[in-house]
Amino acid sequence: MSGKFEEFKDKEEIELWQDYVKTKNPKIREYLIEKYAPLVKYVAGKVAVGMPHNVEFDDLVSYGTFGLLDAIEKFDPKKEVKFKTYAMTRIRGAIFDELRTIDWIPRSVRQKAKQIEKIIVELENKLGRTVDDEEIAKELDISLEEFHTMVSKISGTSLVSLNDIWHGGDDSDELSFLETIESPLNMNPDVMVEREEIKNIIMEAIKKLPEKEKKVIVLYYYEDLTLKEIGEVLEVTESRVSQLHTKAIMRLRGRLSQMKNLI
């Protein structure tokens, strides 16, 4: 870190944050940006896995930097949450927001994802249990191999889809999956209660996933492992982890859209 920040290095972090919240000292802000800049590259690197080649890593870093700046301005040191945890959520959210804006997902891929989500919901409602790949492929009238190929093509879109996992009727009623695993900050009690209810619904949906898909979701979003690291834990290839991740998201999106219509 630059020598110009020597005066801040011996300060306790909580004291530094309290000073910044009180004074908005631009030098403290600059110090915090430089200190936490590596977080942006870390999160961008995770998001980049499985993305199409036309999505540049440097662009993801650029999008994520806005999230870091936002996190620094909105962080409340009085809340019981570490800045690193809060910032990672904001950085990831900023990257996904920008990806949504540029709408990089091919329409054909988006349509296939929605088709699979719909079929999973219909089959599981009909059979009263979790359905496997063979049953989904049969309903799609394709071979198991063709189904796996289709899932692989969809894999690059699933991270964005999971971030948008719960939508209400308008922008004010929107809650991302990532926000449900972040400690509530700057929320009034009503919003906190509502988000806690939605969080519980999402957690219940996750519990009902097939075991391997559930492990992938927990390890990726809660334990913050990369797809490669998850592959080592589960003793499967990284591409297999990507497939499991995608199928888990399609199940969750299908089930949650149905639940949302009931409440």
C-alpha cells in the first residue's frame, strides 16, 4: 500500500470507519479504496468463471469497482457485520446489475432456461418429488446427452439468474438471492421482517434440492469457494460442478416463482 497512507496503518479499523462516517475525509476514503481494491478482482474472478468469452474480466472489475465505492459510502460500522462481507455482496451486485443492463445472454439460451424451469416445476408438482435428469430429458423429448449439452450452454447465464432469484411486482419489491445472505443494513423493521420471510422461503427451497446440487449452492454462495475448489471437495470436474450449479438454480427459480405466486 502507498506510503502516503502511513497515518492510517496503525489505527484500528473500527476507529477508521467511525472517523470516515463522521467526517467523510477524502483521504480516508482513498485509503479504504486502495485497501479493499483486491476484493473487486477476487469477486470479478469468481463471476468470470463460466462466462462467455465476450465478457471481459477487466470489464467485470470495472463494474465491481462501483460496488466497492457504494459499499464504502453505505457501510455502517455500528452494525454487526464485517466490511469485507458487506463489500463483497455490493461488488457482486454491481457486476450483475451491469451485466443485466448490457443483456449479454442470447435470447435462445434464455428461452431454453425458462423452458427447463417450467418443466421441472410441472413434473415435480405432478410427481410430488424431486425429478432427475432422465425425467427432465424425456419431458423435453431429447436424449440425456442432449440435455447435458443444453445445461452446459445455459451455465454461463445462471449466476445472473440466481442474483435475480426473487422479483416482486415492481422495483421496490425486488430482492436478490445475494441480499438474503447478507446481514441487514440500514433497513427499517418492516423491511427486515419481509426479507427474513423471503430468506426462509429461499432456504427451504435450497434444503429440498438434490444433495449434490445443494452442496454446490452452499459451498459457492455461503462458503465462498470457487467452482474449481468445489470440484475438488465433491471429487468431480469443474464442468460438472457448473452443470450442478445451473440445474440447482433452475430448480430454485422454478419453485420460487411458484411460491411467490401463492403469497
